[in-house]
Amino acid sequence: MAKDKSIYTCTECGGTCGRWMGKCPSCNAWNTLIEGAAEPAAAKNRFGSVHASLAPTSEVLPLSQIEAADFERHPTGIDELDRVLGGGMVEGGVVLIGGDPGIGKSTLLLQAVDALQRSGMNTLYVTGEESGAQVAMRSRRLGLVASQVPVLPEIQLEKILHTLQSRQPNIAIIDSIQTVYSDQLTSAPGSVAQVRECAAHLTRTAKSTGTTIVLVGHVTKEGALAGPRVLEHMVDTVLYFEGDTHSNFRLIRAIKNRFGAVNEIGVFAMTEKGLKGVSNPSAIFLSQHSEPVPGSCVMVTLEGTRPMLVEIQALVDSGGPSPRRLSVGLDRDRLAMLLAVLHRHAGVACMDQDVFVNAVGGVRISEPAADLAVMLAITSSLRGKALPKGFVAFGEVGLAGEVRPAPRGQERLKEAAKLGFQVAIVPKANAPKKNDKSFAGLTIHPVERIEEAMNLVRSLG
């Protein structure tokens, strides 16, 4: 592919320049010029002929006349990964998966692509960060005996595209997008221009050929995907690897999915033979206490379509003139708000106390349904009195002290009853009907305000 002349576009005014300069000559803004590939004057541009698009021009039709068809999916054989993807890989879909270094991205994808290859699909594993020998060594460590997955150690975009066109794989893994570069640009691999241009070419290839492409992305120190934000807009699915590298458990969360539910999670355990799906994730988020301890409250959170029980632990200790508020796995700003509500409406003062809150197992809870469990755990720790055995709670707490309902409360209660919990405090709107037999063995106490919940806990204790 012939190399085109680069052009630099200002992100502020949109002006262009034939070479990079520190200051935009049009608007005088500093460090706003970004490299891009210039369109040649010939009949072809860098995406192909200007007269022949990747897809033929379609007729304009009203929605009522367009036939709606479900997308064909190819299960990877890894149930937890298929759950996050919405059932499996979609033909022509582009998946972006990011996570911290060493958390297991390449391991999981190598397991998935080997399973797909064994099922009869044509696959391709493009590695830009490791040699073929390193990938082969990992496959033997994972127990993938006699794996037939084709491996291409390459970082030049044009050679990768040529291989994709010649082999026509059903599934292709690009590990990683930050290592791929195009000859059309002069910037280094991993730069904003290179990542955007290479991702655009690979996305167009996926849509035109029907190949499912999985891009592995690096993350910044804040945990966000590195590169331009447009990278997440280009792809169909964005997955994030979560979890502590010092722990055996990993979570994959779907942030965006055009073919399935968002905020769905898959739970894995890292073993000597790679990542194994965890069928009952609630077990890893609950500490095993022989007897109830102060400062511990179990809640039922909802991750996508999956209800999970998570233990919330709180420690309240005497602080100095500037008491600390620290939360792990929960929103710190919301913790400060809940402490204010707890003082104003329930009479529980923590102004001179250090308050530490933790979600067990390294899970991150962003939904407000954790409010009630957090407040009960803090009160339990402050008073040094444990909550009843087999106790569970969930519900959002407002600034006026009201306990608001949580979405899909019935499913949360069924999960708690299935795991043998005996007492539940829930918002009144989430309380089941009296003749509902789905919650046998679980005594449900509906409340409308936070002070009701506190009084009820005292009476239960």
C-alpha cells in the first residue's frame, strides 16, 4: 500500500496543516494538531475506491417494512464469557477488551480462540506484543494440547489486513491494538493517530468481510482504556477486566454491547490451567464467619441480569480532629452523604469517627441499592453489635431519609432465599405479596424510612 502524505488537523478550530507545529497557525492554540492520513487526489482513498463503498447503497425504507432478524452467535465454550457477550461472538462484530497488565486478557482470549478452532471455526491470533514461541509456551501451560490456532506475529496494519483478506477467518484476535501501526502515518505505534486509524481500518474490514475481530486494549493508570475515546464508539462491544492481580478472581464487565445487555459481568478464577468460570459468584463475595460479627451486612446487588450477594464490611473507630472516610469498591462521595443522612434522620453520629467501608472480594458496586446495607453495617460497627444471623438488606436511601425501591427486587429476594438467608429488610415497594410462596424460609420486613430500619434491627437483635 502506497504511503500517503500526512496531514495535521487542529482539534480546536478544525484547521489543517501539512506539517506538525507546536501552535496552530489558524487559531494559535498550542499542542492541538493531530496527525491523520491525507486523502490522495486519485480515485482511491485509504479506505478503498470512492465510487465503490464497502456495502452497496441501500434503499430508504420505513422501519415497519424492514425485516428484523436476530444476529447469529458463535458460543466460545466459556459460559461466563458468553454471558458477557450476550450469548457468543456475532458475525462481523468488533469487540474491545481492556484491563490491567497481567490480569488475564491474553490468557482468556487464547482459551476462547482455541475452543472456537476446535469447534470447526477458522480463527487467527495476531500477536504484536509476544513472539509466536511465547504464545506457544502459554498454550502448553494452559493445557491446550496440539492446538491448531494459526498465530501471526505482526504489528504492521497493511500485512495484517492482507492476511485477513487472504485467510478470511471467522474470528480474529488483535493483541494489542496499541502495538499496530500503519505505514500511512509517521507517528509511533500507540499514538492517538495510529490507534484511531488502525482501529478504523480493522472495523471496516470486519463489517465488509463478516470476520469477528477482538481488539485487546491497554488501560491508563486510572483504569480507562488508553487511546482516543472514539475507539470505544467505533466498536460494537467494550469489555473491562476487573479485579486485583493479587487475587485469584477476575471479573469481566460489559460497558457497551450493541448485541446484548450492558453491565453484565462474568466471574472467573485464575488457576494453573488458565481462567475458569465461577458458576456461583456469590460464594466468593461472602466472608465465612462462624458467628455474626459487628460491622458486617450482606446485600443483594444486581450486575446485568445476575443477582449476587456481596458482604459489606464497615469499621468505625475513634478519629482525630479530621476523621477519615475511606471506601473500597463503593463511591466515597456517596459514603459521606449516607453518614449525613444517618446522623440527621436516625440519630447515629459519626462526626468524630474514622469510617472505613469495604465490599468483600474486590467487587465494585455502583448502584445506590447498597445504601441501606452500608448504613446498617456502619451502625453495627459503631455500636459493637452484630446483625442477626442470616441477615440481608438492600435499598436506596434518599436525603430525606426515605428508603426507595431497588430494581428487580423480587429476583434479589429469590437469590437470598435460595442461599439460605432467613431475615431481610427491604424497601416497602419491593416487598412481595403475602401469598407468594417463592421466598420460603425468608422473613421479609418492609420499611419506608431509615429510622424504621434502625429500630427494626434493634428489635431483631
